[in-house]
Amino acid sequence: MTSEKFQVYPLIDKKKNGEKLAREEIKWFIQGFTTNLIPDYQMSAMLMAMFLKGMDVAETAALTDAMLESGEQLKFPGKNVIDKHSTGGIGDKASFILAPIAAAAGVKVPMIAGRGLGHTGGTVDKIEAVKGFRTSLSLNEFSAQLLKENLVLMGQTPEIAPADRLIYALRDVTATIDSIPLITASIMSKKLAEGANGIVFDIKTGTGAFMRETRQARALGKSLIATSKRFKKKAVALITDMNQPLGNAVGHSNEIIESIETLKGNGPKDLTDLSIALAAHMIHIAGVEKSFAKAEARAWKVLRNGSALEEFRKLLRLQGGLETVLTDYSLLPQAEAKTIVTAPRSGYVKMFQNEKVGLLLIDLGGGRKMKTDVIDHAVGFYFHKKIGDQVKKGEPLLTIHHHPHQKKLAEEISKTFIKEVITLSGTKVRAAKLILEKLS
């Protein structure tokens, strides 16, 4: 591809050699890619160059702007349109809990969610376990539902940050995910385009996160907040632990069931506490409550009195999902067989190699190895023990939900789990801290 101003090859070569790209060069490259003038393989090369050589603040801003301007931008009145974004992790289904909590408290929550990325699951993939649920909405439907009902959830559309939708799919299969500039541009182009007036970020760190170290997570948080500030949006970022699965369930149907149980007040403590904390920050920055303490109390109130569950029920009804799944989990895709992994010895759970949990789920069919792969919503895991828990020899550690024809694969996963995923200690282990830092 040639142009009066630029050519593709020299720009890739420039970035590959660690030189800074100008704002106009970045804008031209993104426009060329989204209009099919630059092919996937050259965009992949540019992404790898950006990943390896990094991008400074000005380049990150230029990339964010180019991706934002590649599509339509929604705007909503008032200051109570607040979204949340998680950088993704194993078992992270908090969106299905915190969004109904915030909506029940009077926040308008515009969720434009993504599909699975790398070893992590995607919100859109998970909600599609509910038969009939429509994630493909028009922007008019999206806007109308948000303004009338407070809560809407859809996948990315061709109109909203189309550059991100195309680049996101490439990053997933080219090992260019964990780059702070690329993550910043991806997240912020979507959140700014969907019309949110404030954003709460959940930045995961640990063995199951893209940001393995807290310092990386902190740097990403600062980048996201700086970008929010540049666009005059309120923002809060929580750095949270992803050294073990969030909650007990992993896998699409399993996670929907655990989300519903949490909305009923029966959820695991870590998932409940994190959902409340994130929802409370949304309620606070929306101006619904003047202090975080009052916002947190409001979040607990709407969870305990059933208002949040009713918001989720309404979301299902409005977008064509089968409401009866709230009382009959057999209506979700179910794996017909279970394999229980037991503790080889007594001790305390010390550690998980959490990324491997996500990769094992992909092996089982609950994730994508290629962007064209179809997700199996039925398969998954249930963790009986978490970090710090005592376990006796022979006690269940993990239940694998699989199909009968996957029995041999489940046995291999069992062995891998014991050898490579979980670490047991002979001495007592402290439970993991869930929320590590807050940035605002």
C-alpha cells in the first residue's frame, strides 16, 4: 500500500527499530487497516513491533484517538452513566453481579463487552450460554434500553471502535496481549465510544492475569486514569488479585450459575466482596451517594433485598434470554460427566499457576485456540479449595465438568492439575488479599 504521505513497510520498520511514530502516521495506519487497505499480516507485524519496542504517552494517546475515531461515538446526558472494565482473569464473572447492583442503585450501566482473549474468558461468550440472549444490538437499541432501563449488555458492533474489534482478534492469536499501550488504547477506545461518563477499572495482577506483577498493573492503572482524565471522565482503578480463580466456578455455564447464586446472596466471599466494591465505586462516582461508605451500604442493600437479581432478570427478558434459568440451571448447557481431582496428601493450598487453568479450559473446549473456534459453554471446572484452605488427603480439590467422550482428556487434565497447577504446603498459608490497591 502506498500513499502520498506514507508507506506500510517503512512505518513497520521504523517502529521495529524503536523509533517514535508520529500522530499522523498512527492515524493513517489504523485507517488503512480498518478500510482493508492494510492486510492482517502487516497489522500483526506492526502490533508485534509496538509490543516489543513499546510506545510513549504521546503514541498511546494517538493510538487511542485513532481507534476511537474509527467509528461512532455515543453521548448520554447526566453524570450517572458509569461502566466498569476488567482486564480479565480466570473465573471473572463479576460484571454479571456488579452491573445489576449498580443499576438497582440508580446507575446507568452501558456494557459493551468483549469475547475471550488469550487464556481468559469473555463476558459476551459467557452470557451467550443463556439461550436466546441477544448480544448483537443496534446502537439505537443499545441507547434506548440504557436510557429507559439503566442496564444493557452487548458485544462490540461494527460502528463502535471497529479498529479495536479487528485488532483485538489479532492480538488474541499473535501473543501481543500484555502491552500497556495496546491495552490502554483497546479499553479506552471502547469505553469512550460507548458514552460512559465515568469508568471503574478492575486491573488484575498475578499468575492468571496479563499483568503478572503489581508494578505492571499499577502502570496500566495510571495509564487508564490519565487517558480518562484527558477526556474529562471520572475514573477509579482497583488492582486485584488473580493468583487463583475468582469465585469457585470456571467455564461459561458454571460461571453464569455462580453469578446467579451470588445475586441470590449465596455466592463465594471473594466474588461477592469484589462485586460489591466495584459496584460501590460506580455508585459513588455516579453521584448517587456522596461518600464511598454510603455507596457501599447501598450496594449491599440492593443485593440483599433482591433488587439486583431483578435487574438481571429484566436484562435477560429485555434481550431475549431465557428468564427461567434463574430457577432452573438445567436449561443452561450442561456437561454430562464429572471427574473429581483429589488431594494427593494433606496440607494447605499455597499456590495456583492460574494461567494454566485457563489454558486447560481451552483444551477442554471452553475457549478458543483460533479466532474461528466455537465455544463449548457446557464444560468447565469447580474449585473446592482456595489459597489458605486446609485440605486432607483424598478430599476433592477440583471437579472437571466434561462430556463422556472427553474422559481420557479429563484424566490428563487431572494429572496436569496436580503436577503443574496447584501447590500444597505442609505449613499453614495465609489467605490471599483480594484488593491490593486503589488508584484514582
